[in-house]
Amino acid sequence: MKTIKISLSLLVSFFLLASCNDNMSLEAFFVKKGQDKSYTAANLSSDVFLSGADLTPEEREKVASIKKINFLAFQKDTFQTKYESDRAQLKQILKDKKFRNLMNYSGEENEMKLVYTGNEKNIDELIVFAENKRSGFMLARLLGDDMTPEDFYNLVKIMDKLEFEQIEGFTKELDLSGI
């Protein structure tokens, strides 16, 4: 009887371990790393960054489909090994088939990648990965309802009017000016 219990326990343990997936999703990466002290994180609803903005009603309407922005930044200081492993893990996540490539940029010290989920007319999320090989990387995730490429273009056009004080500090530290 004891042998059967042990065998059953081993069998259940084996199936539980086999069903675990080593592949972390982007959402899980944001949650896990957002709690890690070596990262700087910010989560902003559109209400926050639109609240103090001096926008016309037309401009507000153009960015209304963007609901939330998540930011993560990793400063490359004394955490070289962690930086390399997290960067590799993130790049592996972004290779998932669900992410469609929008743009890549690669320079001498800087790299940027834009990917999205959904389709060209109804984008569910836009992900921006930017890296400066000397100082670190930043990850931004824009979530919304049926966003279009025009919504992102409009957001970029009115960026200087928006309230991004929470993230300005760590994006300045990352010296992504070459991107």
C-alpha cells in the first residue's frame, strides 16, 4: 500500500512538473520584474497621463483608445549577470509568434524593437523594447481597445502635452537619446 502511495505521488509530481512551462509570458515578466528592486516600474492609466494635459477635444478623441501604459526599466549598474539573463529572457518572450514585428532599429550602442498583438486595424497592445548597451533597457507596453497605427502616431504627436512625470526620471537615466 505504501509503495502505491509513493508511486502515485511520484506520478502526480511528474505530471505537475511536466505541465509547467518554462516560457514566461510578457504579462508575467511585467508582474515579476515590476516587484524586483533592481527594476524601476510604472503603470499609468490613460486618466493619469491625460488628466493634466492641455489637449483639444479632437486630440483627446484621437488617443482615447489607449487605456494603459506599463513601463519597466533596468539600470545596468552592478547587476551585469542579471542584466544579461533578463535581457535574453525578454528577447525570447518577444520572439513569440503572437507578437508581430512593426519596426526594428539597431545602432552602434542602441537597439529598439516595436512589436504588437492583434492585427493592423485593431491593435491590442504595442510593445516597445529599447536598449542602450552601456546603461540598460526599457520596456513599454501600451494597452487599449481596438487601437490603430494612427492612434500611436497621434500619441507621439501630442507627447509633449502629456503628463509622464512618473517615468521621465528613469528614462533620462537610461540615455536612450541615440534611438
